[in-house]
Amino acid sequence: MSEFHRPVMVAELLEVLAILPGQVVVDATVGGGGHAEAVLEAMEGRGKLIGIDCDLEAIAAARTRLSRFGNAVSLIHGKFSELDTLLDRVRIQKADRIYFDLGVSSHQLEKPERGFSFLRDAPLDMRMDQTRGETAAELLNRLSETELSEIFFRYGEERHGRRVAREIVRRRKKGEDLGRTRVLAKLAEAVVGRRGARVHPATRIFQALRIAVNHELEELLESLGSSLARLASAGRMAVISYHSLEDRMVKNFFREKHAAGALKILTKKPIRPSQEEIKSNIRSRSAKLRGAEKV
């Protein structure tokens, strides 16, 4: 089986979670099942893991990878913001451990038709759940210059966002089809310019669009709250994030709940991947892991 996604900081995650046999564990972003496999092995065949993902292709990959664990695994298609409803469906009231591995999987990036990458030409989709919601192309065609500019600045921290938004609207009025990855990438490059930059000028634009299409920050904030409510006493939660907006949200949530006496922070500073892991998996370089325990 080809690897769906290479899990990041597996050993570090297991250490923060302190998995024990017999526990109920929720993997809120099961992906291809890489982290889940390590967790299930630590559980020694006793307990239950609930794997959630909004990507049907991820669920299929995880089902294959985790098949040897039998009834110890339940996989559910859905958003992690729907955690309460999804856990009710499998009659789980409380969980001992809940964890998230945010961001885009290797599979999603490397499959052109998903539209997450501008390295190859494809329709601008970017939906993690392809069964519902608006595509990136539909978003580009619907939103005003002001709305697009706000998305690029807020989610991509792109200082040229207004100029990119203005050019998108200008070309849209001329009837140009902007619904393909290469078209948008070339537009961003024409507006921003390369000037020897190491990062392609479309990178932040694509990141911002992806976050907007999938409502990632809103989903995360809602799921953090419902995860805390679902944790058993002394239960632990952990989050691996890949960009500053997500990490800041997790950090602030943990601090707020710590101040309220609801959480004990387990990671004063985020745990980063080792240099060896970064060398072997370059996509791990921006990862940050934070953990907390319910009081």
C-alpha cells in the first residue's frame, strides 16, 4: 500500500499522551492512520480508538492500514467540529485521550485533482471533504475584492493580498477562467514577483484559500472546546499544528483554560521535530506539538 501520509513526531505525541492499554482514544484527524497505528500498538490491543476524518480517501486508507486491529478501531467520516455528534453515534461519552494532526496530508498535496498544490495543473478544489461545501474556484468567482483581500491577509499573512485580489477581480470581469491551480499561481507570481524569493509567491495565497474553503480556524476553535468537554478527568489532549495561526489558537485556548483551572499545560513551549526527522521528512519542519491535561 502506498503511504497516504507520513506521520510527524510519533514518539513525541505518544510521550505527551501517555497512552495506556484499555483507554478510549479519539484521533480527530485520522488521515491515513499513521498516528493511530502507533497509538493502537501502545494500547496493546485493549481499549478503543475512534478515528475521524472529513476526507473519504483518508478513511479508506486508514481502514486498510488499521484492519489488523479489528474491533479496537471505529472509523467515522465527518468533521472534527462535529465531535459531539460523531461520538454520540458510536456511544462514546468520555474519552481518555484526544489528539489532532492538523494541515494537509501528503496524499492531498500530491494528488493533482484535489487542487491543493500549484506544482501541477488541476481544478481549484481544495475541499478536504469533497462531499460538501464550496470549492476554491467557486470562492474566487463569488467573493468581492475586499473579501478576497481580507482572506489573503488574515489567513496567508500576504502583504500583497490586496493587489492579488484586485487582479483576480479584474480578470474575472474580463471573463477569464481562474478555476485552475496553474492559472492562479501564475497570476500571483505576476503580481507579487519572484525577486529571488525562496518561497513561491503563490504559496501564501494557496494556504489562505485552503483555510477559507475548509473554515479551518473556526472548525479548530469549536473542536477544541468540544474536546475538552468530552475528556474524562485527567484525560489528555494534544495538537500538532503547522502554521502560526493554528498554533496561536491552540496556545491561547490552553492558556485560557489553564487560567480557569480546567487544564494543566503539559508543554510550556511547543515541541518541535528533531533535526533527523526534518532531514528525512521536510514537511515536518514547521510542526509544533502542544499538550494539556484536564484537571
